[in-house]
Amino acid sequence: MPELPEVNALAADLAARLSGRTLDRFDIVSFAVLKTFDPPVSALAGQTISGVTRHGKFLDIAVGDLHVVMHLARAGWIRWREAAPAPLKGLGRGPLAARLVLDDGSGLDITEAGTKKSLAIYVVHDPSEVPGVARLGPDPLADDFTEAEFAAILASAGRAQIKGVLRNQAVIAGIGNAYSDEILHAAKMSPFKPAAMSDDDVARLYAAMQSTLREAIARADGLAASELKREKKSGLQVHGKAGQPCPVCGDTVRQVIFHDSTLEYCPTCQTGGKPLADRVLSRLLK
């Protein structure tokens, strides 16, 4: 799933390609992805694209006085297309979910792999009309997101596990499963640690969050959309690395399995050498 660094790079790449261009049409191929009906998609035709930004993990393409807001979910992606597209066939049967076509035929193919379809597209007058955008917490890289504000957020979360707090988009926008693992590894902190923590722990976690996200953004800077997935995977230290040696201490990276996701961590770096309880795995071994 693309998270804050990848969506930030996608927005920059698409802004360079789309800003100032005229949109010829926006084709919805899989009708389930479109979550709004007014204004209609047809209202985008002939309008000028003025920019591309992000809100958390949402992409926002400004078209005339409207906005095309997208959440790529777990398996969605965007591919730049230089040539005019072939005629559409078999609507909704393949990975193609939607298609943005510019006045010269080039544009974007918006795809979603797999059978679980979660990609969402909204056409709105204002991004705040999208429920997911309206619920977003503060951006962790905003100038006004201070350590004091972060400390207040953690204190209000109380005994909630810090991994879940970092991933909660209504609390902090843009951090998902992968970068929450990476931030906690950089902070040398257990993913099961309660969110309410000492001032020293808050400072260490805040610094790890800032450095991890900013370094990921720097690595992705200037990359085309086609290169971002590979860059993200290559830059990760523990997420998706179960069974491999930790790049910091050499211990084996461990995994905890949930019903729809996993987390990865280093016992030596994060939990005092103790493996975390994995209830799913424990049940399988009984």
C-alpha cells in the first residue's frame, strides 16, 4: 500500500506531468471505484488541470473548479501512458479501474490488482467532502506538527498500542503498516508499547518518525511512479523482512500475523530480545 512518502512522490511526479494540461475525458472502467455521483465525471471534460497534491494517503488532482480525489488502498496504482489508449473492452474484468485521458491522448491508467477491491475515486468540489479526508489527523511532516502536539496525541491514546496509534489515520495522517514498523524499529520501541509514555520516549519516537519519513521522501524524490514500489521495498529495514537479519544488530527479524496484515520487528533492537506473542501462529501450532 502506498503511504505518505510514495503518495508525496506520486503527487510531485503527476503534478509535473499534468499541471496546465487539458483533460479530454475521465473514464470509469470499474464502476465500484467511483464513490460520488454529483458532480458527474463528465463535468471534468475540457477542464484544465491546475495541480496535484496529497492529503495523508489521498491523491488530489485539481481539475478546473473540481477535484479528483483518489485513495489507492492496498493494491491500487497509477501508470503514466504516453500514447493514446486502445478502446476499452470487457469493462470491469481486468485490473484497469479508471483512465484519465489528456487532449493529446496521453494520460493515466489507474489499476487495482487482486480480487479484494478497495480503490476509491471521488469527484468533489472540495477535498473535505471526502469522508476519509475530513477525518484525517494532522500531517506528521507539517511545520506546525511539533513534538508537544505529538506528546498530547500519545497521552490521549493512553494504553492503546503505539503501532495502532501510528497507523490510525484519524490520529496521524499518512503512516501505514510499513512505515509504522520502520519508525518503531528506528526508535528501538516495541510495537505493543502503550502510547502514553515518558518524555524521553516521546522525543525518541518523534525523532524517529521525522527521520524515517523524511529519508523515505528524499529517496523517492524525482522518481517516476513506475520506480516507487521498488524504491520503497529496497529502503525498508524490517517491514516485509521476516526471517532476514536485522541490518542494525544482525538478529533475525520476527513477524506477528493478524487476520489481514502482519507486523515485523527486531527482538534485540525493540523488545529486549523477547519474541512478541503471535496468537495466530500459536493457534496453528496447537
